[in-house]
Amino acid sequence: MAFCHIIVYNCPMDVAIKLLVVDDEQEMCNILQEYFTDSGFDVVTVNNAEQAIKQLDASEFDCLLTDMRMPGIGGMGLLKQLRDRKMNVPVVMMTAFGTVDSAVEAMKSGAFHFVKKPFKLNELKTIVEQASEVSRVRRENRLLRRQLQERHSFANIIGKSKAMQDVFARIAMVADSPSSVLITGASGTGKELVARAIHFSGRFKDGPFVPVNCSAIPDTLLESELFGHVKGAFTGAHATRRGLFKEAEGGTLFLDEIGDLTMSVQAKLLRVLQEKVVRPVGSDKSFPVKARIIAATNQDLEEAVRQGQFRQDLYYRLAVIPIRLPTLGERQEDIPLLIAYFTEKFSREQGKALKKFTVGAVEVMMQYEWQGNVRELENMVERLVVLSPKEVLDVDDLPERVRNHAKARREHFVSLVQMEADYIRRVLKYTNGNKLRASRILGINRRTLYRKMERLGLADNNGEINSETRG
């Protein structure tokens, strides 16, 4: 069974994956170096744990592939040293003495994956690529946080998809701006997280961040909550209240669910934004507004304007800088990253051993339509971490609605493996079985084509293409 922390599919590697191989058998080192080098990897091999540590001190690697049993410090000892020295390189364990117990021990200690000798090189390559993607995602997220100068503000925003990269870029651009920001997106996409990221990564971060849910406060109280009131302004006003605009002075006032404001409150909010002053209820004095406004809604405000349910002039005042958050369906490649993040988060909070999802379970979750977006995925992962006694969660552990949806999709779509096999079969038919010509058309070398044909069942025992392939 394959285990998964983070699996990202179809991610092009602009730079060669840097792989460190540790094995006391030089012959195994030679085999792995030749295979991975031919596959485009940058490979360094060493014969013991001490040499591996020196290499890791001198350079950064995307993945460490190590034997479990070696003279002196073995694979588990090397893994412990890496954790003690806070070296976060993903580790893939190899051993000819593999047992379920040793696999579980390696995974508990932080190994990314565990493989038993003898193994198929193409399957090992897939695992190393997955581990390397984990390393690269970690580096990219660290870089994003440094660029925004506020690590805390991005602690819960995960994503390497193009859609999320655009959001990150917009956050960086508006962080220091006093202009109003309107964040739109479906429920569960993380609008408040983005609002906090904007606040804590810019020049307003030393001021307060004041959130208010406009739909949660009764209309009769909302005006007083926002603008404040003087003592005796209305029944129950037993003391003067500053109001949230004043509470947010020098910082950010976050108006969530802005689309739920009544027309009366919309008119008064518009006046505040136009005149840059607030007048508390019952007062004849106005006070300057010194807070940046960020609003958010899951509604289509442009349509609300057309329907006469939202003031057009207020919309334009709020949407000086618009930020639209994508649904989870628009950023499917981020789902494995989110699963890994939430699994680690809730395992730590619950005081449980770090749970893992199998590759199959992750694939099923990637196929599911998350109507509740990131919030729904987060809640499901938390529930599984809390309730499941297992340390490794498979497809059968997922909610029935998630499993059934994936089953329905499989009835309509073929797998990527089947698509690859069909395409190679068509090319080989076109070249009348000439593998050299076929490899040139496919953009791969002939050795890679042979390996793919063998893996996909397109060759007989003599390495010749099957009659079915010849067409």
C-alpha cells in the first residue's frame, strides 16, 4: 500500500531534481545513479550516513534515498539525525529486510515513504518525484512568507496553483495601500484569512484588526456597532460606545458579509467612506476615520446592484481593489497540500501520532466536488483525525458521499495510465513498430520508451511490441 503526505500531479520540473542516494553497497549506488541520471535527475551517491550529513550540510537536496540497514549508523539513525538538525529533506527508505513493523516505525519517525528491495525502478522514480515535490512546495511557501514579511499572516493560506499565486501577488501589492479592498468568493474559500494576510503583511500590521460579521448583528444595532453612540441616544444606551470604526483606528476594519447590509446602513456607510468621518448615533460631532476598510462577500454584488439590492456608488467605493478567491474546484492541484497541512495541524492539536492518507484516498478527494470549499475539506480531515483509530487512512475511511462521487466519475473517465498507454500504442502503430521513430515523436529517449512499454504492458517477453500494439 502506498502512503501519501503530499502528491502533486503534472507539475513540470524547471530544474533537475537533486537526489542524494545513501547505500553501503556500491553496486546499488551505481544502478540508481545511472537510472536517475538517465531520467534527468542530478544524483549524488555516498556509502554511509556520515558522508550523507556532510553532503546535506554543503548543499540542498530535494530528496534523500537511503538504505535501512548499513554498517554504523543505519537509515533510522540517519533519519533521527536529520530531524535533530532540523533538516527537512524528504526521506525514502529502502531495505531488503522490510516488515510492516519497520515500515510503520519509519513512517512514524518522519520518513516520506518506505520501499522493499527488490523494487521496480519506475515505481521508485514516481515516489522520489512525489517526495521532491514536497520539498519544493515547502521552499516556495517559505519564500512567499518571507516576501510578505509576516509569517503569521500566511500560516493558514496554502496553495501553489496559478489561481492562488495570483491571490498572493495581489495581497503583496495591496498590503501597504490605504485603499478599500473587496474580497469576493464562495463560502469556505478563506476570505477572512486573506483579509488578515493583507493586514498583517503591510504597514497597518501594528494597528488593530477588527472583524465584524454584518449578517450576525441585528439591523437595529448594526449602525451603533459600526459608528458608536452617545449615552442616552436610544433605549438601552446606558453608556457611550466608541464604535468599531474607532476601535480599528490605525489598523483595519474587516466588514464580512457586506452584501447583507440593509439599504439604510449602506447609505450611512457610503457617507463615511466619502467624507472620511464618522458620526456616532445621537451625537452632533463627527470624528475622522483612520482605518483601512476591507470588505468581503460570497454574493455577486454586481448582480445585486442590477437588482437594486445594493447601492452602485457604495460598490465602487468598496471595490477600489478587488480580490476574487477561487473555489477549491478551480485549484484542485492544491488539494494534496491542504490535506497534508490539515492532517499535520489536527494530529498535533489532538496529541495524536501523525496520520497519513494513502495515494488512493488523496486521488478520491481530488475528484470530489467540494461545495463547501476549503472549509468542508478541513472539517472532513479534522473529523477523520479525531475519530479514526488508524494511522493510515485509505479510501474506505472516507465519507460515503466522497467515495460514491469518485466512483461515478470513474465510470465516465479513463485513468491517466490508460490515456498514456493508448497514446503510445497509436504512435507505435503509426511508425509500424519502429521504436526509434516513436521515441522521437514522443519526445523521450528509446530506453525510456522501452520502460514505459514494459510498465504499460505493451511489450512481450522479448521486448517486442505486442500484436495488439501493432494494430
